[in-house]
Amino acid sequence: MDMRTAAKEIKEGKNRPIYVVYGKDRYRMQEFVSYLSDQLLDAEHRDLGLVKFDTSESSIDEAVLEAETLPFFVAHKIVLIRDQTLLAAGGKEGGKIEHNTDRLLQYLKEPCDTSTIVFVVPVEKLDERRKLVKQLKSQDALLSFPELAGQELTRWIVRRASGQGRTITEDAAELIVLRAGTALQQLAQEVDKLCLFAGQGGTVGREDVERLLVSSVEEDVFALVDAMTGRQTGRALGIYKDLLLRREEPIKIAALMARQFRIMLQIKGLEEQQYSPQQMASQLGLHPYVVKLSAEKAKGFGQKELADRLSKLADLDFKMKTGQVDKVLGVELFLLSMSA
């Protein structure tokens, strides 16, 4: 079952007796739990309708007993179970708490109409060898929440803005990811801030993102590399000094420059194999926007030149770490030599 199907069923009043939400994207998992709570529980009595358990502290028998017990003062209740023991791949079924999973399997044959069980399992995979997982899978109760990447992230940003009555352009969404990272909690905060700035019915463009979101170190280093490739020595040194004022370590700056040249070199190789930008992004584990920008900059280099710069950065890294050269001066001399 996917999120859209589950949400549609819940909205139509066809909620299932049990859901298992799992994956590495804890933000969207919590969003699902919140959505389910909003639909099934009266806001005024939510505390009475939401009962929480943790399999590291309580047995599954207690949770099932709670699900079987009719709710008081509310029409429906959600039994929320945090678990990394019963269902998770690599989880230990033993431990301090003894769990009788047959008790839950028996309950699933005749679940209580006034209760909904929700397992929250913050792991990438479930152990499909286990009888309980097999049964839950056969009931189509599993909801996977992998971390979003690439264009999925930008689409998520656009949808979040749309839900608030705003529009975000695609290039603005791409820049938000570049500056704020891929963690949805942080992205949500930045998108909400931009939407507040745009106002009802407004549009958030790239200029707004540049004005309101602080650039990341990675973005500044990309601009540094861009200045070097354009032989803009003054601009390159200016960006470097700004990074130093922000207390960024020269060794880290050099490492990020090496990463950028390495990406450009990898893109060169993938282009020779006729990879599309989307395939490159998937192969390198990068956002398509980063690949697009890097590919544009890579056009000004040959593979030999990129490999040479990587070699020099590796040599600089060794000298800085062994004290053979002053770190601040070492990076500055490298920028001067590359921009000359």
C-alpha cells in the first residue's frame, strides 16, 4: 500500500485495523500519524484517544489488550506502537521484554472496530522472514517511507507550498534543497518561511530564496570553484575569506573543492557512456540540480585537467595535515595557482 491510497481510504472513512509505517524518513512517518489522528480522533479529546507503547518497554500483549478495550469518552482510539524489536530487520525478538506475537496474530483475525493499531518502525527494512511481518504484508498493512531524493524532494517542496496557497518555481525549489539540505524537517521550516514572505496567492522565485536563505558551505565552495574556472581570482579569494570569517576550516574547504572536482570528473566519464542527467544523479547519489550545475562547469575542463587538480588537492591536504604548510596560506596559494 502506498501513502496516497492509505490517505484516500482514511479520508473516506475506510481506515484499516492496523498500519505499519517504516523507513528512514521519520518526518513523513510522523506526518502520516498526525493525518490519521486528525481524521479519526476528536481534537478536543485527542489525549484520551491516543495511547502510546514502546516494545522496548512494554510487551505486545499490553498493546493488544488496549486495542481490545473499548475507548472511554471517545468514539475511536489509536494504539501507537514504537518498535525496533518485533518487525525490524536485524531487530532482536528477545531482550528484557517477552513478546507473544501470536497474541497479535490472533487479534488480527477479529480486530476491534473502535481501535486502530499503528506500528512506527524507524528502520529501512522489515524482517520478512518473520511470521508477523508476512501476515501484515498479506493484509497490505505496510507503508514504506524511504528518504526522498532528487526530483522527489523538489516536488515535495512544490506540493507543500501549494497546500498553503503559494507557488514555488522549480529553480527556486532546487535552490532550497541546495541551501537547506535534504532533511524534510529543515526543508519544511524554510518552505513555510518563504511562503509567509510570499503571502497568500504569492509566488516564491529563485531571487527570494537567494535573499532569505543563508547559502550553505557546499554552495559557497561551488561558487569558489566556479570563480576559479572563470579565472576570477579576486572573486575566488573573496569567497574564501568569507568562509574563513564563518570559521570554516581550510582543510574542510579543500576537501569540498576536491569533492566538486571529483563530481565533475565522474560526470565526464558518465557522459562518455551516454548517461542522461537523471541517470547520472541516480548513479552518483546527487540531486539532479547539483548534477546539472556540475555538468555545465565540467564543460570547461578536460579529464586530465580535472584529475590534475584532484591530485594537487590531495597533495595539499597531506601537507596541511602534516604541518608542512600553513592551512590558510596553503589553500590561498592553491586558489591563486588555479586561477592564474
